[in-house]
Amino acid sequence: MKQHIVRIALGLLVVLVFVGHVVGNAYKSYRIGFINQLDHIIYDYRLRLTMPGTPDDRIVILDIDERSLDSRALGRWPWSRDKIVALLQKLFDKYGVLIIGLDVVFAEPDESSGLPVLEKLAGTRLKDVGPFQSALKELRPALDYDAKFSNFLRGRPVVLGYYFNSEENAVENGSLPEPVFPPGTFAGRKIDFFAWKGYGANLPEFAKVANAGHFNSRVDDDGVSRRVPMLVEYPQRNGSYYEALSLAVVRLYLGMKEAARGKIDTVTLPKVIPGTNPDRFISKTYTGLEWLEVGPLRIPVDDEVTALVPYRGPRGSFPYISFADIWSDKVPVEMLKGKIALIGASAPGLFDLRSAPVGEGETSSGVRKEGNVYPGVEIHANLIAGILDGKLKHKPPYMLGAELLVLVLGGIVLALLIPMLAPLWATATTVTGMALITLFDLWMWSYAGLVLPLAASVLMIVTLYTVNMAYGYFVETRSKRQFAELFGQYVPPELVGIMAEDPEQYTMAPKSTDLTILFSDVRGFTSISEALSPEHLREYINEYLTDMSNIIRGKHRGTLDKYIGDAIMAFWNAPVEDKDHPRSAVLAALEMQRECGMLNKKFTARGWPTLKIGIGVNTGNVRVGDMGSKERRAYTAMGDAVNVASRLEGRTKYYGVGILVGETTRTLVKDVVFREIDKIKVKGKDEAITIYEPVGLESEVERKVLDELKLWHQTIRSYRSRQWDQVEVNLLNLLRMNPGCALYELYAKEVAVKRRNPPPAEWAGVTVFDEK
């Protein structure tokens, strides 16, 4: 009974946590991030599952793509305004476009004609030159591209774009259009407008003569654009309200349908009317905003006055036409006649690519684009089509109450019921509850057009079940779990399981024992870091460390001690005994070098620098256990053998090899072929040690490699006995067998040096290193 009470209490606490998340998330005061992430995943899956995937013949996208920018006629962006006027004129006069919406800002004056320079000369050095002044007066109308553009826009069914900025240091650039609502329109309503700090708008002469709408989208916390603010409140203009580009295009489209074709002056734009549902389920005091009415259409909005983008399909779901084809008259008239033409950019260099919840597709170039990169202009196309079709999904403000009702009622019932049931019945009840709530959610989405967040409810049910089923288990196995947590970060999971069966055999207390220690380090990491962006560098080093760690821990059951920047320290034979620890470490080192080759294929394909690592392996008696300060401790190894392993890693680059192992390690590993490298004295050691490079398992090394090693070992013996002529002959033969071998080239240089400066009589073929 006591366990039931505890489990019920834990269950009610779980319900309270999830209710707190939903309420806190609604008021932006508290949230559990991964629940929001799961909600995004579920939303995206539902969206992709129900996308129509059919084209919309009312809308076409005119693409500023790479082909347009590479064409000689158009050139790089920005194009001159007279060229833009020519393009737009052609769209209206030749192709019969109904409306043009521009996902582009014209914030700076066009000086490409040279008029500003001529004006300056006219006011200074050529002020009194009559012929120049007369010529300039005649040329001015033709050279004032901004005036041309302004005159063209006047009375045309064109919607300009602009944007708001939320950065703290945002500035106001250009001129905002007339607001769609004056200040105070929504006073007293419960609306959570986003706080914008500045804007980038069009030149005043353009803003005065053309319609305009902002092209901002609201990016969710995972960086994906799922919503667009239909209205933006801008506090710096006394709280005036500005419409979205999609809304402005829809209003113009509805007005154009009521007016004679081509006579824009007769068009009356339908007003935007705020709407609230007077449903019996809604209190009369309810002040939320549920939709915007535009003529016969309703645009459902949430508490931030954003509309969910009804993506029709992946990128390229709308027809894309390259401006290069418009300019060269390669487009059939019927592709554009009577349509809404949205002008935007898919060229990566123009920075109008967003992250969207839908996948791959095509653009005007016909090239398939992988991933979720999505041109911003197509987001507006989706939204315009959805508004005109009346098929926008809706998450009204009162859906918070529906979500809380499901959480509280369902959570309390399950919190009381599951502790009373046997495990099988508890499982069946949980699965049934999840199925019912999922079906209800799908019905709301498909038939009612409502978006009910599902993640909190599903996770709450799963958590209630998990807490109840795991309660007894975790209480009974607390010591084993603590033990696993203690060692889990150092040793593979399967070894932790073995250790947990007999925890008294293993201890964190320091002890002296024989270990084999491995150090690895990336060569030239500074150059690599300079060649990569921070994001790519993080991906680069994470992928490398992950693969190397999997080899050490997963395949060869080593203990991962620490990462030191891009370096790795690991050891074998503690805390779990490994009687063949030298062999395990050597085989791990060989596999790490092979894996580097595999990684380099991936990195090269991405245009990243290749990876080279040096590895040092040594065996000896060390102290291993829990060591450190009061503030920070770790399970690690210390001792002379550890230092030697680190020194060996540092010498790999000098000898041009990937791996160096100490003499003790070489002696204890019987089935691996080694190449003797040198006898060395490292800093801090009085005695020389022989160092080796592992080549591979005896069963895998080819005969020609064995022949090469045989000749090499003869050569190194001749080297130590000062037979310089024989050494040089052998090295020439070795370099023919293995051209470019750094080790052989190093010894060739050493022989040349020793011929000029013979070593002392007591020299025993030992190389002394004074640095670490």
C-alpha cells in the first residue's frame, strides 16, 4: 500500500510537471525544451503526411537564380533599376502577369547609371559649362533609374517587400509603408506581438507609390520556419500595425478580381478585419484574436497573430522560372498569363534560404536540392495559396485550455490507475491511452483543421508508465546503478554490466598495477582549425573523437581516460582486468589509423582538410584510481609509463610513422609484426628504450612487406655499427621498395650528417631528445 501511495504521488508530480511546462511555455516563463522539439517533429510529420503535393496554377515564382546571375545580360545582383523596370514591364505587357510580389528590398539608391557623379561635377568643376549643364538636363530623366522605377510602380499591381529586425542594435533603414491598422487598434486584446527593434525598407519614393508587405517569418527554436506573422506591431511607430507580403498580395488579388483588368486605379483593396469566434465554448470576456477577415476569406492566426504555413510539398512545389529565360524570351506566355508572380532568390549567395519542415525538391535550374533548405519566396507562395484556398491549419489561443484539459483529466486517471494494475495490464492501458489521444489529435488536424500539441500528452503517459514500472527496479538495484554511473563514462557498457554483478571486486581507490597506456593526437590541428568554420570544426572533431572512442571503448574494451583538446588518453587493464592488455592497445591503435583513412574519404568529399594522427603506446607499472583535488576528481592513471607513452606519441611526427610503441609492449605482443624504429632517450629518462612501429597481424602482413622489414632491420643494425656505405645502399633499395617513406629519408639524412660529423666512440646508436 505504501508503494502504491508513493507511486500515485510520483504520478501526480509527473502530471504537475507537464502541466507546468504547457502553462510556462504559453506564457514564455518556463519550458522543457525537448518537449517543444518533439512537438515540432510531430507537427512536421503530420504536415508531410497530409501535404497535397499538387501544383497551384495561380502562382508562379520568378527566380533570381545562379543562372540569372551568371548571364551576361543581367549580371550579378543587384541589377540596375532600369533593367528591373524592363523586366517588370515585360511581365505585364508581354506575359500578362496579374500581380507581382517582390521578396526583395530596394533600400539603397541606384547609382549604376553614373548620374550622381555627373550631378557632382555639375555642381562643382563644370558648374559654369553651359553645354554640359544642357546635356545633363536632357540626360537626367534617362539616367535617373530610381525615378524610372518609381514612375513605373505608380498605379501598378506590385507589392514590394521589406523586413523587420529583432536584433538589439537594429537600425531603421528606408521608409515603411502606410500601416494597415493605426496605433491602439488591438488595445485591450490578449495578443503577444513579437518585439521588433528596426527594419530594412524601401526608398521613400518607392514606398509612397506601391503596396508593400513584410517578408519576415517566425523562426521556431529549432531554426525552422513554420509560421509567418500576418501583422507586425512596431512600437517605434507608436504601435502601428503592418501586414505581411502574403496578406498584401492576397488583398490586391481579391481587389483585382473585382476590377477591370489592367486598371489598377479602379481597385479597392478589401479591408483586414479582426475576428473572434462567438462560440458557446468561449467566454464573453474572451479577448483573443482568432483570425483576420479579408473579403470572403478568413486567415486563422494564433496568439502572436502568426499563420501556419500550409506547405504544399517540398522545395519546387510551385513552378520556378529563371529570370534568365524571361530576359531571353524563352518562356511561353501561357505560363504567366493572369497569374500571381512572386519574385525571389534561390541563389545561395543572396541569403534568402530558410530551413523548412519539408524536404528535398527542385528549383528553376532543375537541380534537386537535398535537405530542408527552402527559398523564402516559396514560403510566401505556400501561404498565399493556402489563404486563397481557405486551408490554413489553426492553433487558436483557446487550444491551451484544450491541451490542459487532456493533460489534467488523462493524467489524473492514469496516475491513479496504473499503480493498481499488474505490469501487463498497465502496459495495455498505457498503449490504449496513447492510441486514443493520437487518434483524437489526427481527427482534430484532418477534419477540424486544428493543431493540438501532442508531445506533452504522449510524453506524460510514457513518463507515468515508466515511473511506475521503474520505481521498484531502481530502488532494488540502486547500488548497481550508482556503480554503473561511476564507471560508465570510462569503460564500455558491457564491461560496466560485468562489474556491476560483483561491485566489491572493483574499486575507485588508487592502486599500483601494470597498464598499457595509449595517447593519440591530431597533427597540424591549428591549420585544420584555421581552415574550417567553427560549426564545421566542431563537426570535424566530434566525428573524429566519436569514431576513435568507439574503437577504444566499444571494440577493444579500453578505458577512455580523457580528451585533452583533440588528444585522447586511454588505458587497458583497469578497472576491468585484461590479461592481454598490450595486444588490445596495439590492435586498437592499428584500427584507429585505418579509421582515419575512412574518415579522410568523408572529409575530402566535404572539402575539409585531411586528418593525420600520431599514437603512442607503452606498458608499465602505474598508479590508477580516483585522483584529483577536492573540487575535481577523475579516474585516471599516473606514472613513468604514462609519461613515456605521451613522449612516444610526440615522436611519431619526427619519424614519419603513425604509431610508436615501447619495448615492453613489443615484447608482450606475440602475433603482431613490428618494425624497429630507433633506440631513444626521452627527456626525464636516463636509460635508452627501443621503440617500434606495429605493422599488422602476422596473418595479414603481405610477403613483400616482410621482405622490406627484413632488409630494414639489417639496415638499422648496420647503422648502429657505423657501416655508412652499406646503410646508404640499403636505404636506396628500401626507397625503391617504398618510395617517399619518411623514416628511410630521415635515416638517409642522419647518415649524411654522421659522415660529416662522426659520432663519438661511445655512441651506441641512441638518439637523444632533449624536448618533450
